[in-house]
Amino acid sequence: MRFRALQLTLTLCLLLGSAPAVANLADLSLDELLDIEVTLVSRRPVITVGDGEDFVRRGGMVGFVIRSRKVRFLINPDAAAKVGISFSSKLLRIAEIYQP
């Protein structure tokens, strides 16, 4: 959990690029950091990949989930379309499509 929070904080540091904004990140929860990251990245043509359905629900594009003890992926085509990204039909056929 701490590693993920550190990873998110470093990503946000790069995206925000300002020391005062970064200093305020230390007091945020992991969920709050994730929300900020998804919001900042969702404005750019970057494929966001994370773990779990909650990540996709929050606006991520691809989330890895466990189904019947196997790793599968969930795709949110609406989040991708907002920044001009589309996934191939072959990929969409094998993915689970997120429907809000």
C-alpha cells in the first residue's frame, strides 16, 4: 500500500511540476491520490492502466480484475474516447467492457 502511494505521489509530482502542489500530496489518502492521478491523466491521450474495477469506475481505461481465479481485463471505452483513444475490435472481443 505504501509503495503504491509513493508511486502515485511521484507520478503526480511529474504531472503537476510544482513544489508547493507536491508538498500537499503527503497528507492525502491513497484513494484521493488515485482520483487526482486519473483526473490529471484523463485530460491527455494516455492509456491509463490500473488494478481493479474501482480504478475503471473512477475513470481509468484498463483495469486488471480477477474472475474465476484468472486475471482478466476490464476496458472503459468511454474514458478512452474522451481523449481520442480507441481500442482494436480484437482487444475489445476478449475484454470485459465496463458499463457505468
